[in-house]
Amino acid sequence: MANLTTKELSALEDQIGQEQALVKKYQAMSKMSTDTTISDSLNRFAQQHQQHVTTLTSFLN
């Protein structure tokens, strides 16, 4: 694990949780949409936030 302070680790964990919540929300909204353009955009947003999760998680190694 990286040498993070307790405060930094807590902030990082909070941010990862926020990003994961956004991924789930965008995926759910995409499934509810009947417009393919909107659905595709929401899926792209979900993918971008999943990449943020991956990037932030890499700081824990």
C-alpha cells in the first residue's frame, strides 16, 4: 500500500465510493432510457467513472 496518511486514505476511500455510486446510477438510468442516444451517453459516463475507480484504486497499491 502507498504511504498515505489516515486522512488521505479516508478521502480516497470516500472518492472511490462516490465514483462507484455514479457508475451504478448511470448504468441504471441507461437501462431505463428508451432513447438509444441517451442510453449510449449514459453508458459512456458510467465507463468514464469506472475508469476513475480504477485510477483511484491504483493509488492504494
